Amino acid sequence: MDETQEPHLGLADAAPPARAPSTVRAEAYRVLARKYRPSDFTGLIGQEALVRTLRNAFASGRIAHAFMLTGVRGVGKTTTARIVARALNCVGPDGKRTTPTIDPCGVCEPCRAIAESRFVDVQEMDAASRTGIDDIREIIEGTRYAPAAARYKVYIIDEVHMLSKQAFNGLLKTLEEPPPHVKFVFATTEIRKVPVTVLSRCQRFDLRRIETEMLSKHLADIAAKEEIAIEPAALALIARAAEGSVRDGLSLLDQAIAHHAGGAGEAITGDSVRAMLGLADRGRVLDLFEKLMGGAIADALAEFKSLYDNGADPLVVMQDLLETTHFLTRVKVAPGAEGFFDGGSSEAARAVTMAGKLTVPALTRAWQMLLKGLIEVRDAANPYPAAEMAMVRLSFAADLPPTERLVRNLRDAEAAAPAPSASQPRGSGGAPRAQTAARAAEDAKPRRDDLPASAPIASAPPSVEIRNLEDVVALAKEKSARLLATQLETNVHLVSLERGRIQFRPNAQAPKTLASDLAQRLRDWTGERWIVTLASEGGAPTIAESRVAAMRAMKDAVSQEPFVRAVLDAFPGAEIVAVRERAEPEPMSTPSDEEPN
Ligand SMILES: [Zn+2]
């Protein structure tokens, strides 16, 4: 994790250079990431939990021998490691401080030398380039000697997961019994590759990804200090593109400043940053999305072609459509989210109107289809037609009824048919299948009686009446007799069941003691005597068999539903993978349905 062009000192060249390179070119432009690298914890943004824990540890004098800093690139691991090194070794402005402090002064010699990577007792090593046991031996050798000029020798090992197995083993002995004057600070982007034996000897800190809004504000502060005029929309775009990395955010801000063609006093606009990042104009993406969701496929494809001709990358357009979907969904479920739109304010207002016309189910379906499209576009030899095909699918889906309606129709159909294997009739009371179309108008309304019929069984008291094998299974599950429940489901062909008396034919897999086990358990659970006998032939299919048959029948029935027929016809090669009941009504759906007008 190379933070900037700053040289990482390997151990071989650890002797302090006569003058740090940075002082030589003091007049040269310093990249923002380096200029604004925090020198103490007050400047580190987004890592409050880490700072609080470290502060407590320093205050109580219980400072770990080894720290493990994890997190994605650019969140401040190396910066934190250097601040820790300073905190351990700061001697204060007057040079008289004798103990570590969580608030290093920044002016004493150790503080300044550490910031410039030229402090002899603080050694940085990048495990990505020095992975071997010999590199680690140098460190182990070095730990034997007291620090030359500081309180602690601090070894900072970046990307520590890259060390060889041998190197880790070598390090382990030192970590088990580190000399009191030695501290290790490890940083890694891939914590899972660090051996547990090493992890267990470190105090671990997970550095958080910086939230877009926080990063945007941070960039605004820095732009103000640099006296750079930049629109909030431009900052939001940069923050979003940085994906949680402060360093990437600052590098992009640098680029935006360099890229800026406007005269002095002219603000950097969202449009110019958008062009720099190769993003399509936000307003035009909204146009495209609106056409797609409105089913105006010819217009949508013309819009896409025009974007493409203007240099927009099909993959980026798909990403933009996905982001638009996400943004509209957020506006829908959490009003106020429009404040974080990275387009202009008129686009934000338009997006809010659009969100009002779409339902959450429609948006989530669009999300899934676009996500699938994105992967296809990414993997396609020719991305343009792949993007077009994804758009055609989305646009056609906009004409189809929402999936929830399909599911509800199915449930009604199931209620009309004799209950296949389920123990209870459906709550809706068996609306004939022919009527389902007439009920389309009220489809989207959540209905009270749509709650799954199995709910009462699960919460029934132990003295529940046992009317069929499913009741026995439900009781066994409730009593956590999982194995028995599974055996009843898969190995039992029920011949007869009445109160106190069960007869069944076991299949070949059934354990010999199943009948006596069942009788014993039922007596324990119900307080009544049960006689369980075996039959050598006959009996119903097992519950598991019935379930498979019912699912097959349901898929067959579903595939005959006109809507599903339409979906299958619209997407050649599509198949029904599973039919599921919805657990609860969709709170956001409205009777006015999902498509924009
Ligand atoms: Zn200091």
C-alpha cells in the first residue's frame, strides 16, 4: 500500500538520509494526499472507534506489543501506523516528556523524523516486496538491541499477509516474548491470509471504509483550505468514485484541479468531473432510465446509442443505471436521501418525481435485471449489444405484472386445489382460480389473511391436537427433535393415524427403533399413551416425496399461468427454478402499480 511516491525504507537502507527529499523540493507542488496526511489522531477521519480504544490504552498505560490494522486500501492504515509510532516516541516540544502520549506534539525531533520516514528506531517494511525469512531475521536481530534514540523501536510491516510461511514462523517467536522496548504495527488489506497464531498475539483494529458523505465533507474542507472553488455535486462524484478511500479521493481531487480548464475563480463543476471520470451525464441517464421503465424501448435504445456515440462506455452506462435505481429506491424508502444526489438540483427534483411513480418491487426487479446485465456487459466480447439486450429485457419486464402478483395468483390457485401436502388449508379460503384475474385490482394491497398458514402450528401449545403426520413433525421440530422430524419426513409411509395410535410402513433407511422412539417421545410430549405399529406394505408417500411432487405440480401449474407463460415466452431459455410464498406483504406497494405514467 504505497501511500504516495514516498520511499518506504527497507531495513537494509534504514540509515537516515542526510536530508529528507521532501525538504529539497519544498517549493514543488505536493500532492494533496501527502500534504493533508494526518499527523495525529485529530486529523484522522472516520475512525472514531479505533481512536477511542487507543486513547484508553495509552491513558491506562496498557499498550499492546503488537497492533494489527486492517481495512481496504486508502483508509489510513499506514497513516495510523505512523501516528502510533509518534505517539510512542514523542518527547514533547520541550524534549522532556518521558511517557507515550496519544496526542504527539508534531514538533519534537522524533515526531518530525517519523513523519518523514527518517527516524532510525522506526522502521517500515513493505512485506509485498520483502517476503522472505531473511528479511524477518534482520528485524528479529534488530529487536535484541535497545533503541538508539527513542523510547521504543517500532517495526511497521505493511501488507503483512504477504510474508512467507517461514517468515511468519520466524516472527512468531519474537511476538510471543517481545523485548519490552519493541512494538510491532502490522497493516493488511487481507486479514484472512494472516495466520491465526500471529493474529492472536496482536491487538486488532478494523479501519472503516470512509462513508461517501463524510469523505465529501472532508474534500470540501481541503478544497476550501486550498482556495479551490468546486461545486458540491463535483465533490459528491469524487467521493463516490473513491469508494471509501481518502487517498483515492484526494488523488481524484488533484486530478480534477489539474483537469479544470476554467479560469481563475470559476468553480470546478459536476459536469467537468463527470467527464474526467468518464461518466455519462446524469440527466441523460435519468432520461434513459425513464424510457426503459416506461417500456419505450425504441426511444431508450436511441438514447443509449447517442450516449455511446458521445463516448460513454456501455459498462459505465449500466453502472449509472444501477446507481440511479439504487438512488430512486433510497429516495423511496428514506425520504431526504435526495440531498446526496450527485447531479444538479433540477435532476435531483426530477429523480424524486420519478421515484414517486415507481414501486419498490419494480425498482428491486430493475436492480436485479441491471445487475445481471452489468455482468453480461462486462464479460461480453462486444459490450454494446450486450448492454442493448439487457435494456430490452428490462424494458419488456416493465410491461409485465410484478412478481408479487404472480406469486399471489399462485397462492390462490393452490388454495383452490386440494392441499397437496401441507397440513392446513390456505388462509384465504380457496378463491377459485378462475377468479384470480378479476382480483387483479386489489392484488397489490397487503391482505391480512395472506400470512403463512404454518405460523399457528409453530406457536401452538404442546397439547396440540395431532391429526396427521405433519402435526407430529411440527411437534418434533418444536421440541428440537430434529433427527426424529427428518426421519418422519423422509422414511415414513403413513398407513393410519388416530388419537393414540399410529401405523406406518418404514422404508429401508428407517432405523429399527423408530416406532418405539416415536411412541416414547409422543408420550413425553403429549402426556398420553401412543401405540405405534409397523405395516409391511401400503401407506402414503413420505412427506418429502409429497413435497417434491407438489413442487413439480406447482411448477407445472405456474408455467400454465398466462403471466408466467408471457415471461417464459419473453425470455427464451428461462425456467422456473422455485416457487416460493412471500413471508409478508410488501409494505411499499400501492394499488396504482409500478410503472411511470
Ligand atoms: Zn512530539
